[in-house]
Amino acid sequence: MDAQLKRLVLCAAFSPYSALLGRILREHAPDDTPLDRFRSWLPNKNRLPDRRLRHPEDLHGPLTALSGLGWRWLALGDDDYPPLLADLPDAPGVLAVRGDPAVLAGPQLAMVGA
């Protein structure tokens, strides 16, 4: 399976539990772990996330469209994953990035709120 498709599938299946996925990816690299193995780690047995893992081909069309717009997915443990973010205990498992991911390695400022 294409690595980008696998990351998108994991992102979709574990949303909104991205921090849980991050903790799982600290011990189980996405490229080395079969997609079916992630099913046992889903936080609930909701059918939609489980379906994402059983039928990753369903996201092939959206992946193609989003990739064409410059989007890509970085999993915790990937070389391009921001190192400062990776140091957080609840780091997101997968990030959607548009543009050059190398800029994420530099100093950052984030403001969260309404």
C-alpha cells in the first residue's frame, strides 16, 4: 500500500483521537505495521473508523485530489515530522501538510483559541 494512503487512512480512522494514534506510532511505525493491526487499537468500535482500516481504497480518490493540491501526510516517526512536536507526550499521530515540511523544523509560534 502507498505510504501516503496509509497515513491518510490512519488519520481518518483515528480522528479525533490523534494523540492516541501518536502514542501507538511511537512503538509501531506505520510502514512496518499492517493496517489491520491498528483495528485493535481503535478507541471505540464505531463502524466508520473500522471501515476506513478495512477498506483503505475508499480514500484513494480523495488522496489523489488532495495530493494534486500539494497536500501530504506525515506520521509521527517520519523524517519530516516536526521534531519539537514529536517531543510532546500527546503529539498527533498524523499531520496534514501543504508546502515544504522542512519549515516545520524551525521555530514556531501557535495561538489557539476562538
